[in-house]
Amino acid sequence: MTDGRGVFITFEGGEGAGKSTQIRLLARSLQERGHDVAVTREPGGSPGAEAVRHVLLSGAAEEFGVRMEAILFAAARCDHVEVFIRPALSRGTIVLCDRFMDSSRVYQGVTGNLDPRFMETLERVAVNGMVPDLTIILDLPAIEGLKRARQRGEASAAPDRFEKEAIATHEKRREAFLDLAEREPDRCKVVDALQPVDAIAAAIRSLADATLGDKMRPRRSGAAR
Ligand code: TYD
């Protein structure tokens, strides 16, 4: 859990799961209720991390291997956490982030076949205690997600480094996100992304409200300093 006054919520899932739409809807709903909200994304979210994003998504780092890519994702994350996320949370802001450490666990760790100890070390350094309060995993079959990703006005754009991988790889990532939710059920909540947009938004709102309620509940007197 984050130690600041804000709340840190991350969104995960495969390509075309609707993360950006849902982040926008949740941000609006929270703002309408008077919360201070910041929306950010990975890789990126700070000037240093955005520079690394370009290297990763263009495929420029691909020839140097999965380990190198994993280190670059971690470098970007480290900068994003220290430059953007931690300061925002300590101001009391609710931070909504499109992808975070679980994407590295799944894309580099599972489908990149990297050594779990190597991945854990990278994660520890990059996240530096900033574990999300809530992680929403938007789940849908890989084939459907890829179809949607291609339809959403990016039809003419070439697929990025990760989108162009085989369908079996995308399906393996879906399973890996579901495994993760089973292993960390308190933090990670799976939402069925095949539902209508409004139903997904309502499910996410109630998960976010529960987390906000937990974090903002007054401490028991014994715990107060
Ligand atoms: P992006 O254009 O942000 O797409 P999406 O809408 O799918 O989030 O591309 C980010 C890509 O980078 C996506 O394919 C997942 C991948 N990625 C990793 O492989 N590891 C990571 O740690 C992160 C944050 C993203």
C-alpha cells in the first residue's frame, strides 16, 4: 500500500481491453465527486520515461534482447514513480495509471521467460515501495482485444512492438494476468471487459469506492501517533 494520503489505482490487461476509456470514465466520476485526480500511463508518465517509451515501442531495443527491454521498462518506471506518482500521492491526489508493474511481470517475466529472481529485483528497485492500492485487470479473450485494438482508429497505424506478436502469446498473457489476480486477490480485481462500457464503468467505480473508503477510514486510536 502507498504511504501517502492519495490513492494509487492501476489498470492492466491485454491489448484493446478498453483501459483508456475506463480510466477516462473513472477520472470523470471521481472529479465530479470533488476528488483531485491525475491520469498517467506506462511506459511513460514523466519526461524521462516518455523518452524511454519511444525506444521501447518503436522496437529499437528489441534486437538487444528481452533482458535489456525489461531493464528499460524498469528505468522508465523508476523515473515515473519518483518524478510523478509519489509527489502526486503525497499531495493527496488519486493517481490512475494505465499499466504498471504487473505489465512487466506478464510481458517480460512470463512471456519474455525472464528469471523470476531477476524480475523481482528489478521490480523492487523500480517500484520502491509504491505498490498500487488497487489494480483493475480488464479481462477479455486475446483475439477480441486485438480486433478492437485494430478497429479503434489505429487501423492505418502499424502495430507496435508488442501488438504484432502471435495470438498464442497474447492468450498466455491473459492467463498470466488471471493467475496474478488469484495470487494477490486483495489488490488485483478482475473485471469482465466483454460487458457493455457502462457496466464495466460501474463495476470499476464500486471497486474504486471500496478502496477509497478503506484508505480514508480514520485510524483506530491505538494506531494513531
Ligand atoms: P501502449 O501503446 O501504451 O498500449 P496499450 O493500450 O496496450 O497499453 O503500449 C504499451 C505496450 O508496452 C503494451 O504492448 C504493453 C507493453 N508493456 C510491457 O511490455 N511492459 C511493461 O512494463 C509495460 C508498462 C508495458
